[in-house]
Amino acid sequence: MTRAAIGVGSNMGDPQGNVRAALRALKRVGKVVASSRLYRTRPWGKTDQPAFCNAVALVDTALSPRALLDALKSLERELGRVPGERWGPRVIELDILL
């Protein structure tokens, strides 16, 4: 089992609801052992967009790093993410932080 830190973010639609849904969905890639409170951050890179709602989750997973990335990308699609501009607004983002 490996512990991974997953960053979760959204700034479209219902950002808080999107982040909460993503935190629930992370149970499908492993055991969520902890999660942060929701917090707000200003956009980075492309600054003319709404602020983000963010959180971080610690997940114990049996997946390899590549399989975890693939699973997170699949969850993003299921949660409504579509390809867009780099650093642009998004319904959901799941990033492997550690």
C-alpha cells in the first residue's frame, strides 16, 4: 500500500460541491485516510477566472503511480471535466502531489 496526497480543485459550476463529490469519488482508488478543509485560492497562470475551491486528501492505494494517474483522469472525466486551455477554468482537477 502506498500513501498518496491528492490535490482537488474546482472553479466552475458549484466548486464546493464539485470538490466534495471528488473527495467522495477518491474512495474508488483507495482508502481516504484524511482530507483537509475546503479552502479558496486565487487562480495561477491564467488569472482572469474565478477563484478555486481546493482540498487535499491522503489516500492509501495499491495502484502504481501510472495506474493512479490513469484512475484520477478517469474520475475527472466522470465528474465532468473536459479538455480546455492550460491553467484555465475547470469543473474538477485531481493532481498527484506526493
